[in-house]
Amino acid sequence: MKKQAADSKPGVYEISFSINGKREHRSIRSSMLLIDLIRDHLGLTGTKPGCLEGECGACSVLVDGAAINSCLYLALNVDGKEVTTIEGLSLHGKMDAVQEAMIRHGSIQCGFCSPGMAISIKSLKNRYKLTGKKPSREEIKKGLEGNLCRCTGYVKIIDAAEDILSH
């Protein structure tokens, strides 16, 4: 539970959360954004700062399995939660099936949007896994809204998502 940090300035709080399976305890400013905590304080640079307005999706991470824009999300809100970044999709040096599908379908061009796209596809996978149904191509497109890519035209990204979500 977030509480005012002992022996600290006003506006500094203690939070405890899990990131990529590792437990973290941090003292943070109440105004700190999650992207800043991830990149600047935890050194996980796979999450990209893009527009910093929640429009491009490059900063997407999973919070309790759902994709969020970390550039708009206060770090205080991860207290007691599980955060997964692009680095957390790989386990013991083995890529997640989402990452493998993106490579197989050639959906990675410059790579800037790729982490956010992979996170969004993983979030879709988590959501549809609960329902037991397979999403249509239109539902996949809807689920990837909010992720901008200037290189691929989206077809290969949607193909990769369709591949991984059909299993």
C-alpha cells in the first residue's frame, strides 16, 4: 500500500510492485510517470517514449495483464500490481510466442513501435484466452488501435497477431 515515505519530503511515497517477475520497492514522487520509473530508475529501455501524449503506443506495458500507456500512467498506480515490459516477455533467453510471430511475419521494421505492438498483442492474447474465443481480423485491428507504425503499413503486424491469436 502506498504511503508517505518515512524521512522524506512531502509528495514522496513508498510503493511495492512486481516488474517482469521481480519484486521492487521504491520511493517515488507522486507526480512520477510509469515510463520514467521504468526507463530512468529501473534501466529497462525497451519501453519507448514516443509522443508522450498516449497517441502512439510505443510506451505500452502490461499492468496486471492489460496494456496501458506508461507515458500517461502515474507510477503510484502500480503499487501492489504486476508490470510487464517488453523485456519481461522473454523468459530465460527465450522469446515469447508473440515476439517469434512478429519476426516470422516480418512485422519489425525500424523497431521503434515493435515493443508496444508486442505488448498490445500480448494483452489481446490475455483477453481472448479468458473468453476461449478467437478474435476476428477486425477485432485484432481494433485491439491494436492506439499503436502507430510508420514503416510497415500494419498488414504484417496484423498477420503476426492473427497467427498468434489463432492458437
